[in-house]
Amino acid sequence: MDHRALHWRVRPETARAAVLVLHGGEEHNVARPGRLNLPLLRMHGFLRALTRATARDGVAIGTVRYRHRGWNGERADAARDATAALDELTALLGPVPTVLVGHSMGGRAALQAGGHPSVTGLVALAPWCPPEDPCDQLAGRDVLLLHGDRDTVTPPAETRAFAARSRAAGARVCGYTVTGSGHAMLQRLPDWHRATTRLTTALLGLHPFPAETASALALPPASREALTLPLPPQPRRAPALPANP
């Protein structure tokens, strides 16, 4: 049976945009994900928040189903599955603007698949950003990166370096440091959920970006500013603002 990489959580009758969520995984593991998939469970809070925030806006929300638990070197299995899911999404919905949200290995997969024609922006949470990974595919995209300063699994310094390289390659980039939080995002979890939801819905054009995000996205390619902005405590409800023009 052919592997179906795309799993729908919300699919409106007529979708005007889409969000695709990618969970984490392992460096090397060719086993299939099991029924108890802890990296996917970690993303359920993000999925619930995104579903609530976009319930009336015609936004389809899906997740990527990986064939294997690991990245597996040059095979880059998670990135291949992400691209396959994007192809499935486009075939079903048409070329709707799509935002990727990925954690850890899922962040790496999102960044590598970010050159897909349907992708307009992405939010990478504690992403795995090895120095050898390409970034030219992100030119013209909005790339938002959040990383805890206590992360001992994926180095925050590598995310900062990737952010700078991506901006130099033509991406519009803003980076946030989540002070006091580690890789699993358990510390300040509500701030992770709320910031991700607000940034994703801004990428969808449902409201303006926070002022500091908008300023960062407008910086020139050579700038090293706004790659480690401190993430402030996030309000329970984002202020009601008009949509982006």
C-alpha cells in the first residue's frame, strides 16, 4: 500500500489556506512510528490552539505522517515525507498558501521542504539545524524560529547561524529565544502555544505580525539583528487587530 504522508485534522469544504504540522523524531531510526507516538502527542496542544484560532477562517490543518522514526542521514526521510504531504495537499486543495509548523526534526524537515511552491512561511520550534543544511530554498519565504536557551538536544547556536544564513540567502527571518525553556518546550508551554498560534495566523494574513516581528522581517540580508529576540510572556488572548492589507 502506498504511504499517505498527509493526515487531515481540519479540512473545510472550501479552504483558502493551510497549515501543516510536523513533529519531531530521531537522528537514526528506520522503524515505523508506533501507535504511542510521543513526538506527535507533543504537538497536540499546538494543533488544538491552531484549530481554535482559525475555526472561522477556512484554514485546512494537517499533520505529516512519517514512514520512519528517524531522519536517517542522506535519506532525509522526514523531509521527503514533508514534500510528499505538500504535494498531496496541493493536489487536493489547489495552490493555497501554506504555512509549515515543525518541532525539532520536524523543524528541520519544514526548513528543507520550505521551497515547495505552496509554502509561503514557516514556524520552526527548537529546530535541528546542522551547519551543512541548505537554506537557498527559503528565499522569499517568511521564516520564524523559536528556540529555548536551555535546549541541550538541538543547539540554539546552530539555529542562530542558520537564521543568519537564511536571511543572507533572501529569506525574511525573525528569531526568538524562549528564556528558561528546554527542547521539549515543557517550560513556558503556554507561551510556546500562544506565540506559535499568533505567528502562524499572522503568516496566514489573519492579523498583523507583532511589531518586533514585522521589523525583523523587513531587515536587509546582511543584518544580524533580531535573530535572538527574547520571547515576552504571551497574553492569553491576542489583541483584536485588523487583518494584514
